[in-house]
Amino acid sequence: MWWVMIWVLLLVASGGYLSWRARGLWGKAKELGFELIAAQRRLDEVQGQVEVLRQRLDSPQELAIFAGPVTTRIKWNRARSDRRRARRLRRAASLPAWAKHVD
């Protein structure tokens, strides 16, 4: 008769353990669902921004990949010199008096 009690105790313990694991799994599944909903919202926002940016381009000819390498390099050099000039002006305005060029 004592072996029946041991088997019942083993069954109850295993049932409790399995229910504890199932409850943890259920909680993780709910968290995964919430994360998927948040990811879907973020994806929708990004796709909306991509659509706005896609509408800004009038034609695919504006993309650098469709332009010639020489014209693309010329445009890049002009943009780089403009950025450098703007940075130089911003930096000159923010330098202290003792660090400014006198000439």
C-alpha cells in the first residue's frame, strides 16, 4: 500500500511541476504577443516614413546609382566643400576671441 502512496505523490508532484512550467510558458507567450504588437506598430511607422520618402523622389533618375560616376563624384565633391565651408563658418563663430584668426 505504501508504493501506491509514493506513486500518487510522484503524480501530484509532477502535475504541480508541469502546471508551474505551463504557467511560465503562458506568461512568456503573452509577453511575446505584446512585443509582436509593438514591433508591428514600429514597422508600420517605418513603412509610412519610407512611403513619404519614396514620394519625395520624382523619378529613379535622382538616385546616385542611376547617374554616371563622374557626375556623382562632382556632386559629392561640391556637397563636401559646402559642408566644410559651413562647418568652418560655424566653428569661426563659436571660437573664443583669443583663438580667432586675426588677418
